[in-house]
Amino acid sequence: MTKEEFIAKANEVLAEEFEIDGTTITPDALLKETLGLDSLDLVDVVVLIEQNFGVTLTGPDFVGVATFGDFYEMLWKKING
């Protein structure tokens, strides 16, 4: 899977789960605000990522993650070791 395919799949999964327009997901968009996340919703994100990409995320993984671009970089690095 290329990075572009990975991002497209992640966008699709997140937009569907959080019932938002996928076009609002851009690299510069703020993750929590765009998805309307509270601390409990973050657990849903972790579960979605594990189910769809086979990667387990923990709280410290999200340190410094503000935008979708940050999120995808962190996740891409976890997936590709």
C-alpha cells in the first residue's frame, strides 16, 4: 500500500465512523476539532486504526499530533517500523 492509498483509506474510515464530509479532512485540518473528538472518542480512533491497519496506538503516540498530517505521519511510521 502506498502512502497515498493509506491516507485515502484512513480518511474514508474516519469520515464514515464520525459521520463527517470526507472533504473536510485535509492535512492541515485539526484532528480533534474536525472529527469532534473528546477523550472517549479518541478510544474509537484507536480501535478503528487497530481494526483497519493492525497497529495498536497508545496515549503517548498522540503527543504532538494536532493535524491530520501529523496523525498520518505518526501512523505511517508505526506501520512501516
